[in-house]
Amino acid sequence: MLLEGPICNPCFDAAVRIFGTCPGCGVERLLPGLTAGTAVCRDCAGIARSFTCRRCGTEARLYYRKVCVRCRLDDLAAERLDDGTGTIRPELRPLVPVLARSFKSTPEGRLDWLKRPETRALLHALATGKVGLSHAALDELPATALVDTTRDLLVAAGCLPPIDRTLHRFERWLTTRLTQLQDHPYERVLRQFGTWHHLAKMRTKAAQQPLTTNAQTYASMESSAPSTSAPGSPTKKSPSAAFRKPRSTATTSGSRPRTDRRSAGSSTGR
């Protein structure tokens, strides 16, 4: 039985991923054919189609220009990082092997990621200088998974200095949140508390060990100001209490107000 001709894509993909020692000739190679239900090499199966990469000579599934996925990754990574002159931007050259070898669990996953239009656009912007090669420049872009992934790859390649992701996300969130609260009556107190207390505390911890997501979540909750306020109302609450949205104490018609059992007990003499 020959595994060629009109077969479905899933069967073809499965066939060109089988490697091992051919039971027919004893050679270790790609086994895309079937003989009596056993996977065999293309020669023993009588398959005329070649699966040999034109560049590296490896037997595998072939892609554009009849090269294997690894060689195709090298080509595509170089294309994405072209600075417009037909060459890779010098500062981004260390990123090529990371894109082609170290990113995602499978070569096919890396290839699919590089083929995405949004990936191509961002890498092209970095290669041509439309987006600066810095954390600050990436911060100016919309906060998306693509930007986060690209930042991680640039750090892994040594193109950008290491950064604590959790701390960085909180810094961005805090900056945005304080901008939204610039007209808040307690804006100055909120800014001091968020910056001098939480941010300083998280930076100290990050210098000792990587922060956890829980640390960012807690700090964000503590630094969330109420959506409404009562200007001119004095308060003696701590800054963290001022940040949090107060619980509603209003009661609806027919509902009984909550009472403090301890207070009720003390008033009856119990």
C-alpha cells in the first residue's frame, strides 16, 4: 500500500512525522509509506515523491521552495526582520535563532506564529525602526499577547534587558489608572499611596525574587479608587480604604437593615 495520491491532509501530516528504522531496509529515516499496515520508507513503499530538503538534506515535510520546516523558519525569520535593505537589522540578528529554534514547543507552531499578519507587521516595524527597540517603545503599543510575546523573545535573545513581567504590568496599570483619576478629589493621596507604598514595595520584592501574579492582583485591588466620591467629606480612613470602592449600605423598601449582633446584645444587657 502506498501512502501517496489522493489522501486527506490529516493522514498526510501524520505520515510525514513518522521517523524510525525501516523494517524493509533497516535504514533510519522518514517512514511515510505503508506495507501490510507497517510504516516503511518511501523507497520500500515505492513512493516516487521526494521528501528531502533541498537545503539541508533532511527528510521531512517540505514547505515553500521544497525546504523543511526548520530551514523555512530560518528564511521566514530573516524576512520578518528585514530592515528594508534586504538584510536583517544588526541589533535584531540574535533574534533569528530564537524565532527559529527556541520559541514555542513545535516548529510548526513557530511557523504559524510568524505567518500571522499582526506578527509580520510588528516585527517589520521593529526591523525598520518604526517601533523603537526598547521597553518604553513597546509600552506605547496596545497591551496585547503579541506585544508581550515579542517582548519576551527580545529579552531571551538579549536584544532587550531582562524585566520582571509582573512588576512591569503593574507599573503600566498604575500609570493608566492614575491618569484616569487625575480629577479625583483624593488624586494626590492615591498617587502617593500607589507609587510610594505599593510600587516601592513591589520593586523591592522584585529585586529579591520574581514577583507572583497574586502580588500584582493584590496591589491593583488596593490601588483601585472608587468610581464615585463625595468631595468635601472628611475621612479618617487609611489610604487603602480610600482606594477601594465602598460597599453600599442603602436598604430597599421592605428590607430590614443589618444590625450588629454584639451591639444589640450589649444594649439588652446580655
